[in-house]
Amino acid sequence: MIERERPDDALKRSEKAALQLAQEMGVMAEIGRIISSSLDIEEVYEGFAEEVRKLIPFDRILVNLINLHEGTLLMAYTSGIEVEGRRKGAVLLIKGAVTEEMLRTRAPMLFQPESVDEVHDRFPGMVPGFEAGLRSWLSVLLIARGEEIGSLTLWSRQAKAFKNRDVRLAQGVASQIAGAIANAQLFRERKQAEEALKYRIGFEDLVTSISTRFINLASHEIGVGINSALERLGKFAGVDRSYVFTFSDDGREMSNTHEWCAPGIEPCIRRLQKMPVDSLPWFYQTMKNFDVFHIPDVSKLPPEAHAEKLEFEDERIQSLVVVPMVAQRSLTGFVGFDSVRKKKSWPEDIITLLKIVGEIIVNALGRKRAEETLMQSEAKYRNIFENAVEGIFQSTPDGRYLSVNPAFARMYGYESPQEVLAAITDSAYQLYVDHEARRKFRGAIEEHGYVEGYETECYRKDGRRIPVSM
């Protein structure tokens, strides 16, 4: 006797299958909506996990990203039962993991062990999950544009919880989240490239504007220019304090000459004056070697830097970077950054920026010193020129006076140097008795470069002749 299925039972089973398929398609559609709602994958994961749970009940979900070059897995997202050492951000080796076998077979992995020994023998890295009470694993690769970019793993406390249907569904949702992750990575890379370009343009603009400004600054404005440069530099680099120190002429002391501090950061410039260089010997040796002094963590300074550690901690510095300022192979000072509120390691481009600005500043200070020396020399010459008892003059080759001192004016009977310059336009004919004497005088200078003991006669303002020796 053959037992036949009643028509109403077959109808019910067909309706149930249709309803289940409709529900699956509805969840898949909602997953598609969620992953297309944002290019920030971090905003997608939570909603994605909630929808996956409606299709495949689980107690823990994990999304790993593959780095084949380094042979590692990054836990990009995890939710559910916690497993020791398996939290978001953890990095694990591919070797010995389920992902290694999936990469080899390019097939899903359904692993539902009955004992910890079985786990240890096959996938040692999954022992912590088994010890956390998880008994079933379902893993599928995340493939985007033909490349394995990660894996999706579902865990359950229930033994043999997952069926072939769950594998099929897991592959479907994996293909969706894989595309979202790949798009998010492309978006992030593009955004990073745009930010890098923006940063580079800002870097170049900063250097150009600082350099241009110093070129156009007068000597007495250089101090203000340095303060402005330190502020712009500090804000661009995101530091708490930027500063310039210079060494004394004998090289035994160093002083903080310029400083900028971010809001809320205590200035140190007043107390950092005329510091003996041997009070920070380890630091000073680095400067003498023309090396960069980069300390990402002051608390980890070596024992030989004990004095430096005490000083930096007294200034509440957690990290610092300092570059020497060198002029004509001589150490003249240094420029640096402090981080007070947090530990910081500066990238090479920021250190390069510090070096460039340090060179601009040392050149500006050198120009200032040269101009001050010139002004002092000019003042000294002017004092000699104005107070000399001998007559001193400057003239053009054709005999027009450019300047004369008071003694010269008195010698020739004029009230002031200004009167001489206004009255005498051709000394050869207006002053020299022998008009050829001026030509001979000029010829002697051109031949020998100087004249000594040259004697002639000249006219005073009142017409009297006087003997003149040059």
C-alpha cells in the first residue's frame, strides 16, 4: 500500500517555503539598503549584524580583514559573546586560522567540534572561542572584485547549530558586505589622498609665506616675525608649544628668546634664560652633533638623560622634538616643539618642516646681526667723520662732493657741510688754484689706489689761497 501526501499538506509546505523565501529576500533587501546608506563602513556594521541575525541566529559575529602582505587578520567588527583576546582592533596571524584553510580551498567552512581537543588539533587559534562556550562556527570568505579581502564568521553556543541553508545564506550576505567594505576602502583611500594633497599644499604655502615674509621684514621686525612664524608653525603641526633658543657668544649658555603656546599651556620663556649648556649634557651633545632630538615619550628617557628628564617633567612635557640651528657650520641655537597634553611622535615631514623654518629663522637672525653690526660700524664712522679735526670728504670722479665733514667746511670758510655741498659743484675749477691739480690727484688714486703727501693750493670761500695736503 502506497501512502500519498494529502494535497492540503503539500500546499501548506509550499506556502511555508514561499513565506520563508519572501522573508529571506526581504532581509537581503534591507541589508542592501543598509550597506548602501553610508560609505563609512563603521556606520553599517551594526545594522548589518541585526539583519543577519534574522536570517541565521548566532551568538557572536566577526568580520575580519585580510592583509596577505603581512599575513595577518584585523578584527574589524565583532558583536555578541566576548572571547578573550578577540576584540575589535585585534590583529591575528592567518597561519593556523580558519581563514587560511578557506583561502586554500576557496570554500566556506562549517566547523562544529565536539571537544576542545578537536579544536586544538585543527584550529588552535579557535580554542578561546570554544572555552567561551561557543560550539558551532560558520565562516565564509569576503570576496570583492575577485580578491579575498576578509571573512565573515558566525558563532553559536548550540552544538551543530548551522545547516547547509545557513551556509548558502551566509554566502549571500557575505557578498553584500564584501562589496560595501571594498567601496568603503576605496572611499577612505580617496579621502586620505585628498587630505594628503590638502596637507601638502598647506605645507608648501606655509613655508613659502614664512620665507617671503622674512625676506620683506626690516631688521627691527624680525623678532615679531619669529613669534608669528612659531604660532603658524605650532598650529599647523598641532603642538602645545613651539620655541627658539639661541646660544651665547661663548657657547656656554642658552636662552629661550621666542615662544608660542597653545591656549591653556603655561609659558616657560621667563625661567629658561641663560641656562648653562652643561645642565642638559645629553641634549646638548645631540645639538653639537647637529642631530635631531626626538623624544616621543619623556618617561622612557635613558638613565644618562636624568637631568633632561627632570627638566622636561618640570615643564610638564610628555614629548618633544628639537632641531639645531646652524650658521656657517657653527651651532647658534635650536627650534623645537613640545607636546604637553599627550604623548606624540612626529612624522618625518613635520621634522622636515621644523628644519626648513629653523633655517629661515637662523638666516633672519644672521641678517639682523649683520645689519646691527653695520649700523654700529656706521655710527662709529659717523662719530669719527663728524668730530675729526682734519677735513674729510667723498666725491665723484668728476669732482662733485657727496659728503664733507664739519672740519672740511670750516677749513674752506663755510658755515656747514650742507653749504659746501650746495655751493661746490665742480671742485677742479671752484677749489683748486691749479685746475690740473684735481686731474693729477685723480690719476694718482687710479694708479696706486691711494694718495699720500699730495700737496696743492685751494681757494677758500672768501677767495684766499690755502695750502692743502692730502
